[in-house]
Amino acid sequence: MTPLVTAAVLLAAVTHAAWNALAHRITDKLVGFTLISGGGLLIGLAAAPFVAFPADRAWPYLLGSAAIHIAYYALLMRSFQLGDFGQAYPIARGSAPLAVTVLAAVFAHEVPDGWAAAGIAVSCAGLTGVALWGLRGRRPDWAAIGAALATGLTIAAYTVVDGLGVRASGSSLGYIAWLMAVQGTVIPAYALWRRRGRALAELRPHLGVGLLGAALSVAAYALVLWAQTRAELAPVAALRESSIIVGAAIGAVFFKERFGAPRIAAAGLLVVGIGLMLHTR
């Protein structure tokens, strides 16, 4: 985790929280995710002629990741429909780092040392605190929580699959371009079928916000993929989840959701955990 890699992942965290906030801002979640996914498709197709074509051995990972991303989008839409942004986003993102650590150890043979393991544990405690603060004073909505946790599992799955795939591809830009192009077809096609003649009219009012979200989404994940070619998967995944702090702040400022001292303390735990993970790197 060099300073350049760390800076790239932190920038990815900010842009990731921003595009999720834009997606949440669009009330009709199918419209929002159609624009974001379709915008990613257009960006991928536009970039593909100018970047290296992924190596053959990367394509099983790329196609598998595209399928997982489709499940991720569907679950994220559902969690945003059921819960507050400041609740759904932290649970979805916060449940991923521990799973990434286990999967990376099994499939990438990247076993964290004592400092890194302690950092991941502390970070997960902080992320859990951010999520639980959003539940206080209300009856838990187990459907929303379940959707957010399932979203977190898909995040962990595609993180590891893409980490292995981008390393095999020979080009992080080529991998992200073709990943966006492949996965970006499904949700727009579903929306056109589901809404039929109404689709274009429903998309038009949100075109600017949706396409901005698409650009931020592609930029965020391109930065993460590049970082995964230069550092181990678990620290990159955990550092990326500093986006939760940004997401909680966005929820408080723009969606009038509660923040408060416990969330600040939880964010502090996250920072301490990140410091521990970077201690020996």
C-alpha cells in the first residue's frame, strides 16, 4: 500500500459514495440504476477501442464478475428501496471487508498478518457501529437489513473475482472497459422490457444525474482495479470502505438523516483500523 495506491483508493471511496448517493436520490430505483448501468455500458464501449484487450485467461473472471455485479445492482436497488441511505449503504459496504479477507486467503493465498487482521477487525467494528447507529430508536427492518447484507456478500465476491481477473488481464483499463460493456446491457434491457413504451419518458428527467453517477461509478471502480494490481485484496477492500464515512456524511447533509457522536466514534474506529492494516505495508 504505497502512498499513490492509498490515495487512489481513498479517491475511489469518495467517488463511490457520491454515485451511490446520486442513485439513492432518484426515487425510481430502476430508472436510476438503468441510467448508471447504461452509462457504464456507453463508457466501456467508447473506451474499448483505445485500451488493450483483456488476455484470454481473464475472461472467465470478467464474465463471472459481470454476473455477480448484476446481482449486486439488483440487491442494492432493493436495499435502497427498503432502507435509509445512511443505513443501507454502511451495512452493505461494512459487511464486505471480512468476507473479502476470507475469500482472498482461500483463492488468492493472501493471508493477513497480525497487524492486518487486527486492523480488519477494528474496521469492521467501526463499520458495524455506523450501521447500527442508523437503526437506533426504531424497530429493525429485517428485510432492509437482509438485502443490505446480501449486497455486502456480492461486493466481497466480485472484489475477489475482479482482483484475480484484472491481474490476469494484462490491462486494468481494458478489463474495466469490457466489464462495463458486458454487465451494462442487462439492467437497461430489463427496464426497456419492464416499462416498455414508458421507459424513455421516465429516464429523460433524470438523464444528467444518472449519467454523472455512471461516470463516477466507472471512475471509482477503475481506481480500485488498478490498486488491486499493486496491493493485496483485503487491505484495498477495507480502505475502500472508508466511503462509508463519506456516505454517512452525505446522508446527514443531503437526505437529513441522523449522524451524531456515535457515528463519529465509529468513523474513528475505522480510521484506526485502516492505520493498523497499513502498519506493516
